[in-house]
Amino acid sequence: MTGTKGWAEEALGLLLRRVAETAGQVGARFPLYADAAEGRWTTTGRGSWTGGFWAGLLWLRARHTGRVRDRSAAAAVTARLAPWAEADTATRGLILWYGTALAPEDDPAAAALRERAAKAVLGAHDPTLGLVPWGAALGGPRLRARADGVPGLVPLLASAGSAGRVAAAEHLHRHLDLCVDGGDGGRPGPAWRRDTTGGCWTADPDPGPGWTRGESWLLLAVADGLLRADRDTAWRTDRLASTVELLLAQGEFLAGPLVPPAEAGESEGPLDTSAAAIAAVALLKLAGIPGAAWATACADRAEAVLHRLVDAHVTRPGGRLPGGMLLDGCYDAKTGTAVRHELVWGDFFLALGLAALLGRVDLTRV
């Protein structure tokens, strides 16, 4: 830790100063992604699936500064996430777990919102399907399963008592059945659709296999499952451990480029720094699993990824762009949407990883 403290401390300070600048720019809206020409944010009114990351960044800033006004700002943005609690979307995990988990334990409003969301998501769990459906709130067919519908939802469900823990384990394992094992004899991939006539799951082509952020989302979700697995057999700890080993090998999380391309195998295409930042946090979580054989390798790789992101992809003050921007994030390579941009969730996971590296955040609680 001694060797990391200087660069990690400086980088975290840069990122959180960028949070202050972003807050002034977006006002009552939510940042989504910022261009690499001027650093201007494209925003949303309600936050979409990324709103929780903005709230999470504000909570990280409040922890860092200790200022009452920063805590009040984080609380105000978190309160604006409340309409999502009953929305029909599995991304409620991303929105309402990461938007509340970093709030202080003595913040009753954030705790109440998290509890309300956990109960609502538990009510949406379909025991026949073994998961919380992707949902229709963001458009498209409701009966889908996607890799990005698992992270955040696992700890959110698990916070809803014994029934929530069972549902969280079912939700995680059903997605692993599909996204890792290939469902009903199909090819593994990050997105699946339920055939309402035959009752089978079929692979959804978008996003398709090779989506590296999807692989990072899955690794993060499995890490969260392992961190919550104790004597509750529903978690199937052996299967989760073997899945980690498979993902670490297949996804090149411990080898290959520290910052992957947005689409695996397309080395000439855009990178995705947000996939790398998510993976770094997942690896730090895995490094904290007691007795895990992969712990040291995961810890070393996570630090190397974070250092590369800071060294090669974060802007410094005094240039044409504001300091503290994590560039080279890719929202959607196939549609060409924000392919070399600052992404609010990339900023969040980089800041979270740095804070964890510095001992400021307990990743078993986030």
C-alpha cells in the first residue's frame, strides 16, 4: 500500500474535483457521458440506468471531504432516485444499490430507499424463471436476462432478509446458467430472451458474445455472491468459485490488456476503460475472499489496472480538458454511441477502486 498511496491519492483527488465541476455543469440533471473535445456532459432528466453512479460519486466525495454541504448534495441526488424503486427494470440494482450503499449508516433516508427498493425487487422476482426479469421500463421485451441486470441486484436482493438472499442466489445462478453455460444448449452470451410460446431462452444478438463490459459485470456479480455466501446453501459456493476460475481464464482478467477493447478480439476498435474499472473493483472484491487461491493474483492485477487507467486515461489539470476525466470509455461500439468518452459509471468504479485501495471503503459493504 505504501507504494500506491501517492499516485492513488492524487488520482482520487482529481476524480472528486471533477465531480464538483460536473455537479456545477449538470445542475438538477444526471450526467451520462462527456465528450473528449470539450468535456461537456450529455445528461438525463431522471438518471436512466446510470443515476445511481452519480449519487455514488457524490457520496464518495462527501466521505472524502467530510463537508456537510457535500453530504447534503449526495442525499438530495439519492432522493431523486426514489421513482426507480418500483420501476420494471433489473437495472434497479445498478441504480438503487450503488446510489445508496455508500451513504453513511446514520442516513435514514438512503437506508429507507434501499429497503423499499429491495422489497420491490423481491416482489418482482419470478420463481418460475428463477430471476428478476430485465423488465420493460427501458424499452424492449420484458422477459429478457442480461449480464448488466445482475450486479447491484445481488446485494440489493440479499439485503431483503432470508427470502431476499434465496432470490439473490437464484437470480445470480440463473444468469450464470445462461450467460456462462449457454442456457438450453446454446452459445454463452450476455443477453437472452424468453420465448413466450415455447418457454425457452434464446440468445439475444445485442449485446452479443465478446462484450467485455458484460464479462466485467458478471465477474462483479459473482464476487458479490461469494462475499455473501456463508452457510446458506442457496449460494452454491463451489459453483461460484469454479465460475470465478472460468471467468478469470476466459475473460483474460489476469492476463492480456489491462484495458480491454469494447468488443473482444477487435483490437482496432475502441477500448472501454469502464470495463477495466468495473473489473478492477471485482478483482479487489475477489482478493478479499478468505482462503481464495486467486487472492494475490487478483489484488496485484487490480492495482495494475487502476494504475494504468490513472496513468494513461485520466486527464490532468492545465490541459484543454478538465482534470479528472476518465476517457476512452465506450458506451456502445456497435451503434457508435460515445465510443471514446468519459462515462459516469467508469468514473464511479475508478473512484471506488482507488478509495478501496487506499483503505477508505470496505468493498464487502458496497
